[in-house]
Amino acid sequence: MKVVIADDEPLARERLRTLLAEQPGIELVAEVGDGHAALHACAEHDADLVLLDIAMPGIDGLEAARHLAAFEPRPAVVFCTAYDAHALSAFEAAAVDYLVKPVRPERLHAALERARTFTIGRAHDSGGGSLHRNRTHLCARLRGSLRLIPIEEVYYLQAEEKYVVVHHARGEDLIEESLKSLEQEFGERFMRIHRNCLVARHELVEVRRDHDGHVHAVLRHVTTPLEVSRRCVAQVREVIRQL
């Protein structure tokens, strides 16, 4: 079983490394110090299990777990934290176990067994857990690496076949998520203007009707206006009036 350790404390990583060395069938493929690096390591090594701290700089362990839940195949997540206050959030993020530091050898062994059971059954598991908290980033996979796109930098999301194109402050990226699921998760930030398009509410400037009667939305940081479907026109105008 290929394992990634993600913890910003070197001593915590050292302890986990030592304990893992005593466990049969374990290959430690990476040690990292934050959630962003954990995602890259999992993508690069196709990890089976991530031992994930919660309180880390940048993207914390809980958000990293929500991104990992969208990986295919999805690695098992075991949280290792100094606090037990995050236990409910951890299991909402589809963790298979939750270890409190200092991690005891027998508890780590039990967690590894749970992770093995998870990896055996994950091919039959189509669910990603109940991920209640909204993410702060979207995750685009690029030839084995990852790009994390801050939600506040996204201008609009447009569906194209099985992908969604994320148009953001640094360019465009493809993500393998549905527009419907993104609308459900980020409905307070984005609104639907067309069956294939969600726009950031704060980007809306005005709506215009062309000579053919088609309505388009003008966005603050987008050169080309976007088509608005008839059934969305009234709602778009109402949002603009409230801005």
C-alpha cells in the first residue's frame, strides 16, 4: 500500500515514518508539509493512503481531503491531529479513521487495516462522502500534476462535453466536475445564466440585447459577453440591480 505523509511538523512526520516502517506491506512514497503538496504527491504517486494533518498552512487537511475525494481512484484518508475537536468534520470529509497525536502503534495498525479495506472496496464506491463545507479552490489535473484555482479568481464556468472550463484570472483550465455539482456547492457565489454556464455574481455588470433579440451578460473582467438564456434573463437582471 503506497502511503503519503502530510504534516507541517517534522517531528510528527518522523514519528509516523518510524511507525510505518514497522508495518508490513507499506511503501512510503512521499512526505510533505502542506495540503497543496499532499495533492501533488497523491497525483504523482497514485497513493493508496494519505496520513493527513488538519492544521497546516495554506490548504488545510480538511480541504485537501475534499479535493482527494474527487480523485480517481480515490485514496483513503486518515487524519492525524493533535486535537479531537475536528472529528465530525473529518468523517464528513470521508476519512476512514481519525488518529490523535501522539499516534499509538496499535491505533495506526487499525487505521491501516481500515485503509486496506477501503482500497479493496473503492472500485465499487461511487460516492465521495458528505462534503459539507465549500472548497476555497478548484483542482485541475494537468498531465499528472495539479493546479489549484482560488474560487475568488474564477470569472465563469462553462460546460464543454464531459468537462467544465474554468475561466479565471490566470487563464483557463479544465476540471472533471459537473456544472450541476458546482452550482450546488457554490450557488451563493455563482449563478446560472445558461444551461451550460455559471458566472460569478460579482463579475456581472449589465445585460445587453443585440439586433437579433439575443441577450448577453457583460462581465467585469471578460472581453466577450456571454449568452443568457431566456429563462435566466429576469434573474440575471435582478442580481445586477442588487449589486
